[in-house]
Amino acid sequence: MSTAPVTLPDRLAEFQSAYDELKARGLRLDLTRGKPAADQLALSDALLTLPGAGSYTDAAGTDLRNYGGASGLPELRALFSDALRVPVPQLLALGNSSLTLMHDVLAFAMLHGVPGSERPWGREETVSFLCPVPGYDRHFAITEALGVRMIPVPLNDDGPDIAAVKAALELDPTIKGIWCVPVYSNPTGAVYSEEVARELVSLTAGDDFRIMWDNAYAVHHITDWRPEPIDVLRLAAEAGNPDRVFVFASTSKVTYAGAGVGFLGSSPDNIAWFSHWASFQSIGPDKLNQLRHVELLQSPEGVAAHMEKHRALIAPKFAAVQEVFGRRLAPFGVGSWTDPKGGYFVTLTVSPGVAKRAIALAAEAGIAITPAGSTHPYLDDPEDAVIRIAPTFPTIDDLNAGLEGFCTALLLAEAEKASASAA
Amino acid sequence: MSTAPVTLPDRLAEFQSAYDELKARGLRLDLTRGKPAADQLALSDALLTLPGAGSYTDAAGTDLRNYGGASGLPELRALFSDALRVPVPQLLALGNSSLTLMHDVLAFAMLHGVPGSERPWGREETVSFLCPVPGYDRHFAITEALGVRMIPVPLNDDGPDIAAVKAALELDPTIKGIWCVPVYSNPTGAVYSEEVARELVSLTAGDDFRIMWDNAYAVHHITDWRPEPIDVLRLAAEAGNPDRVFVFASTSKVTYAGAGVGFLGSSPDNIAWFSHWASFQSIGPDKLNQLRHVELLQSPEGVAAHMEKHRALIAPKFAAVQEVFGRRLAPFGVGSWTDPKGGYFVTLTVSPGVAKRAIALAAEAGIAITPAGSTHPYLDDPEDAVIRIAPTFPTIDDLNAGLEGFCTALLLAEAEKASASAA
């Protein structure tokens, strides 16, 4: 946490006039969402003509144009099985979004309960979930929409704060789960250690306690470092809690954000449970789109090679964040920020009470930043200090302009606060 | 309902030996599901290379490869708007299955209630649905899976028996909806009259009573006759119940059964309600697959022309059903069957207590028929008399062999019953 250096109040007038100039430029820039840029999408444009004339069967000869195949194309599941550490029979390939699978797992839990539940979660007085913060706004939105109470716990650099998690579980028997983004966590870039994962699957909790293991960025590296994938299902089984974990992933940031494939992995019992309830909802996913993906990506090595092309396009954008923040903010001791080795976000922490104001000032100058509070349950960051930066979607020029402008807005907000404190 | 003619017991030995011969042939034929055949799927094989290199934007210039577009591609919605009688702004184009939309509408109703609900349906003591019979097994399966009680009402040739519907509603305040397949109903082929539709939308019922209007076969004609589409949303608005109806449809039997597009149409308030809850579940459907469909089908006239090609392939199969039943069953007064002008099914009604036995005999001879009872809630046809015939999926040769064999099995079952009655 930075403390406002004494020089800031002296700079108030200077920062104000820089901000006025920024506003006068009438920018229109959007740094809000973790979306791939057009050049990243173009890496998968072979999908536009795949699977190709005459290509509509899988290796077993099944006609993929027709109904059926509720678990998804075996060849595609095999392609991601190793990276996700989920055996093919326990890995489903389904629709175009892992978000849908997360929602539906929780919705099925509310409507029917999960293996180990005494009753549907919706029949409980209260159901609560632990939400490591900062975290992902869409996780929190699903949780809130389904009427599940959210309890924030701190996210450390190696995963959720286990002492806080244990303390919450001891106090509150209504807790039935926890959200996790184990690799390049949204938004800090934290990578869970195997030690923390082992603690999570070993927690003393109810039989229907579930870890929502959203492995959204398993192969989304932007440095040469490769975190060793955590075999969380094996760890859970070893801990005597084989049904504790649902693994989620997708190709949304591998191929097309809007037309990819979502994956759900879990224990045999959980997969049987999900497949049972999903059988009323669907006669099978779009297997032709899955075939397109197999033909585009070909092999696990093909996936890795494809992700290197993404890295080449987005690593410079992450570098730009470090460069601009280092040059514009560090000299004033303003802010601290993460330097993620993958994923889609950087977390910037500013002085308490400054995040909302800085984002509002940026918005007035035409620079859209993810709303303050989005990283916390109920959009409530009690410190008003955490800002999520999403650098991938704009062009590098727009990104640089947006970051420079945002620093101008943030410096003004910090100087305002420092002046008010000094007064 | 046929009554067993006196000649049947005399034929028992003859039918038994015909059946023994059939069994000895070791057939393997499947007449169970309403699936398109491979030659029908091939009509849409342009989808295998569409949308084509460089084609990934909609008319407004939006990049369809990325996230977003929660309502679906406007151009595709426009293509089906007239046939479904739903204005484009009230018609969503979503994932690959209308079944998913039916499930999710009911699941959202259970979890959250619909506009007009006092509380989530799942918080009610009991929620019940009217199920016109014979009806569609997957409708009943969704209903049962979500814990909704099912009450059968008769389906007439022009829609649900309105007197029975009114009587049920007067007796039972827990009834919150009714399933309807208004055009070429699954499985009888009944086509609702506008008069019956007007009665349904005018029923005295709770504010959250909903009609699940599954217009699965709106454009699936197999004769020259074209039923005038019913503007059920307008009728509901005119009756003062604008939010009463959810309209469902899909291209599953227009293009690819497994890789088509599902549609949901309703009143502005219902669509806002659905879109709100769906926004937690999805960042948007696969819009590239929707673009493929626009490029393949082009216009409402293009859809109609495409459906004529289906008709050319499946009308002979429906004719085969009439021919075989007429030749094999009519001489013995066995069975009565519908002669649908579209859709995917024929309903055969046999003597009470004979359906299960006939289907079991057919199964023993290697001919799979949709299980008896599938046409009724809880798989319970109290008369054990209704059999659903699905003629589209087999080749015409397999279909003929399957029908002949099934008639052999049915004649034996009827003769067994007649003999037992005569004894």
C-alpha cells in the first residue's frame, strides 16, 4: 500500500492543468474488459472455413451434424486433458462459454443439490461462498444472482489466505464453496502454489463444499516461465475429498472469445451428476465447432504454439503497463501494481479512497476503466483502492494513450486526496 | 380407438410364426427419435465452409468473433421473425438448442420467478404444469426434473381440450403453465386453431401463468398446405395477458440438428426478464454460427425453399407409414393412426394394454420404437395404447423393413390380447 508522499499536494495545480488538457483532447478509449484484440482473433481465422467440405465425422465415425454426443468430442477433450490435468472421461467439452458451465453448476446445486448435499442448496436457509479478493466480477455476479451470500477472503500471491479461509469455515456452517482462479488469477495474476491447493482440498468442510476452480488462463503465458499445472482432482482424492472440485476452462482466449468451447472437469461422481441434470437441458453441444477446434489446434503442442502467437501480440501490452506506470506513477510513490506472467489483467492498488475518484476522472476524459469495486463482492471494495487494468483489447497506441491519460487522472485524484489530508 | 375384431384370435398361430420368422432375421433398426437423416443434414453442408475467409462481421460492422451480442445476430432474427410471428426486438437467437432455452426459462422461473410472480416458483409449496397428451417426452422430462408436478389434459386435433384445461385451472391454483406444440404437434401432428390459441391466452389464471409455445415445426411442412401462423403474442396482448407466452423454435430440423440455432420470443417484459438472468450465464451466443446460418439461408424465402428440399426427402417416409399401416393393420381393424401434414411424427393408437407388449416384441426382433408411455407425463400412458412413430431418421428401406416388422409384432400383440379376452 503506498502512502501519499509529501510532494503530492504541491503538485495539485500542475496535475489539475495536465488533466484539463487531457479532457480537452476528447479521447474515446476503453480499457475495461479482458477481451482479445482483433489481431489475436485473427490467429484463429482458419475457423472461418473449417471443418471444410466433407468433414463432419469424428474418429469413431459419428456424424457430428446430428444430435447427441453429450460429453463433447473426445478428440478435443484429449487436446486439453493434460494442460488441465483432467482425464478425458472426466472432462466435458460443451458450449461456447465456461461462464455458462459455472452458472449452471451453481444453478443445478441450488435446484437439486450436489453429491453429498442433504437437500437442494435452494432449500437451505442461507448458502454462502468464499470469494478471494481481488477477484473476478462475473464470478461474484453469478453468486449474487443465485442468492448465494458472498464472504470476501484475502488473495495472496500463492492463492487464497488459508488462515482466513479456515477461520471463516469454522465460524460459518453455511459456507458451501469458494471461487478460485489458480493460474494468473483475475485480476492480480497470482499463481496458486501446490501447497495452497493441497490446503484447499483438505479443508474441514461439509460433504457438499465445492471449489470452483476456474482455470481460465492455464495456457495463457506471457513470459518463458511455465507454472507446473496442479493436479487438483488428484490432490482432492488424496485428501479424501474426491468430489470437492469443479474445474472450468475454455478456448475463449485461445481461439474466438465468442465462438469457442467451454470445458468442465471433475470427479466421476460430479461429472455423472452434472451430466444427469444437463441431459434435461441439452441433446448435446455443437460438436462441429469442436471439430473446427481440433482441426485448428491439432495437438497439445499445437495449442502451446498457438498461445505463443498470442503472447507475441499481448506481452508488449503488458510491458507498456509496467513502463507507463513505472515512469508516471513511481516517481511520486503513487500506486503499486502487479507484474503478471500471464492472463489478462494487472491489478493497480492506489491510496484508500482514491480508486473511484480516479476512475471517474478518467471516464470524464473519455477513458473507460473497469468500475472501482468490480474486484469485490457486491461491488464493494471497502478500501476503495483496487483498480483492474485490462490491456489486451486496445491497440498498443490506444493502450498507451489510455494508460498515460489514466495516470494523469490518478495523479490528480491522489494529489486531491493528499491535499485534503494535509489541510 | 379400435376394438379387436373377432378374426384376430383365429390368426394367433399365423402371427406368432410370422413373428418368429421376423426375429430369426436379426434386424437392427431404430425408429425411436425424431432425428433428421444424413441426406437431410447434407442439405446444409455449405455450413462446413461458411462463413468463409474474411467474413466475421454483421451488417453493423460488429466483430462476431469476440464477446458480446447477447440477443444474437439481428440478421438471423429477422430471417425467422415472420414465420414465428415475433418482432425482431422480442426474438432472441441464442445457442444450439431450443431445449436449453425451455429448460432455462423454467429453471429461471424456479430460481427467480417470472414477471408477475410473488416469489420464485421454487419457493412455492407445489408448482404444477398442464401437459397435453399425447405430448413430447423431453418437455415432460424437463418439467419432472425441475420438480414441477404434471397434470395431463387431452390434446384434440385443434389443440388442448379447453374445457379440460379450464376445469383443471378452476380446481388447482398451483398450475403455473402449459406445454404447447402449436404446429404439427409432437407426436400427433395436430395443428392448433387460432380459436384454441385465443382461448389459451384468455384463460383465467395467475399473473405468472405461462404458455410454453414450442413452435418446433413452424416451417416443417410435408404437404402443399400451409397453416396460417398464429400471432400468439398479439393474441395474448389483446386478451390483456401480454406476458403469458414464451415462444421457442430452432433450426435443429432446418440445418444441423446438433449445430443449429435456438430462438426465444416473448413480450418485451419477458424478454427483459430472461435477458437479465441470462446475462449472468453468458457473454453472448456463438454469433459466427448464426452468421453461417444467415449466409446459408439468406431470406425467409430461402428458408422456405430449403424446407422444400427436406420435404422431398421425408414426405416419402411419411407416405410409407400410411401405406404399410394401411396394408398391414387396416384389414384386421388394428390401430388408428394420424396422417400429419408436417413435423416429425405419426401417432399410432392401439388397443388398450397392447402398446408396451407390441414395442417389447419389436425390440426382441431388433426394431427399436420409442418406449410406450413416452408420450405421457411420468412415462405413464394409463391406457397403454399410444405409440410414437418417428420415420425420418432411417433410410427408406430400413424404415419399410422396420414398419413391416413392427406391424408383425403389433399384430401378434393384438392377437394375444384378443385371445386372452376371448378366453
